[in-house]
Amino acid sequence: MFDGELAGRVRTSSVYAAPGIDLDVGAAERVVGNRRLVVVFLDGGADLSQACEDTEDAAAGTLVMFFQPEGDELDHYGCSSLVRDDDEGDAFGKAFVAENAVAGGADQFVDRPLEAVKVVAVNYDALVKAGVVPDGARTIEPSAPRYVLAVAAVLTVVGGAVAVFLVGRRVGRLAAGRSGGGEALSDARVSLNAKAAVLAQRIIELDRRPVSDEQRRLAADYAALAADIAGQEGKVGPGLVERVRVLSERADRLADRPAKPRRKS
């Protein structure tokens, strides 16, 4: 359900460089632009075939080219996830050609990965002109944790709104002397929803970093919390408040940790 570090980066970026690869990722992303192309540089011990499988969903609709240093050259592995409506039924053949042709001439730039990216981009454009790969821009999709948090946030807000509505109806039926308690309950629910929304935003901000197991657990725990909040009609027990507090502290600890470097400066 959740992306690993590589898939998380590939889902929202056209270029990834493993730690130790001396590549200006920002400059490389500008070279790739909005092409349906992803270029990935991994270390020498990486399994490129497995990396292809790991990023299949995150890089859907693109042609991915993996590189890794191999002696004085770059070893490469093509991984096509392009989606076509091919009436001629030769999608497999076109994918094979694209995967082998897009890296032509790039292997020699083992010490200059940015130049390798430029060669790949030129080759990709030639494949587009030849009709081997489809033209058009890539569509970037958010990672799974963002989907989970978005749904959880909606559940929290909708649940809170329903709770306030139900509380309002009940208050209308109560004696005037008891209405103050209903208002206090409504205020407590609004406060809880606000704290949960702030927590969701902090988790989303953490998702911009390389994803760790602790981040995945935090996102999953938040989703469970939001569902529990939405499922309680206006009730704000100390358990819910405490869970928000604990999860917020966990988010604080993760935010205070230095982010693992994505590439060599």
C-alpha cells in the first residue's frame, strides 16, 4: 500500500539519484521536463530488475531508464510502463525497442550523470518522432500515504460536521439549563478536529522525505484515529484526545531528525 523510498521519489519526480551519485537532481529534472520519462541512478549493488518491479505502479505511464556504475561505464536497464491504445497489437515490440534505444550513447558518462540524462532525453524525443513512444506530458500522482491522509482528513471533517449537527439537534430538545453542556461538547469536538487536521498536515510534510517504516506506521495510525473520530457522534473521550497528542509527539520527533540525504552534494 505504501511506497518505498525509491517508488515514493519516482512517483513525484522525473529523476532519482541514490546517495553517493554526484548528480544535480534539480538540473536533471529540468532536462527531462514534462516528458513521460523517468531517469534513475542507483548504486553498483542494486538489482535493476527488482527496482523496475518496485516502481511499476509509481512510474505508470512513463518510460523508466535505470543506470548504475559498472566499471568505467554505466550499466542500464529499461523499464517501460507506458500505457497505449495500440490497434496494431505491437505494444510489446515498441516497448522493447524503446527500452533498448533510449539509453544509446549514455553509458559512457559514468562520471557525468547529468550528461547521461541529456542523451536519454534526446533519444526519447527521437522515439516520439518515430512513433515508438507516445507523445504527451506525464501525469504526476501523489503517493499512497497522501491518499490515506486525504481520505482520513475528509472523514474527520465530515464526521465532525455531522457530530456538531447532531449535537445541535439534541441541544434544541434539551432544557435551557442543559444547553451549555451541549455547546461545550461541540466546542471540544471542533478543537479535536482542528488538532487532527494539523497532525495530518504535519504527516503530509514528512512524506516529502524518504519514507521510513516509522512514517508508514504513523500514517496508518493516523488513518485509524481519524476513522475512530468520525465514527463517534459528537463524543470526545479522553482516549481520542490522548491519541492525537501521542501521534503529534511522534510526528515532532520525526520532524526533528535530519532527513536522510538523497544525493551527494
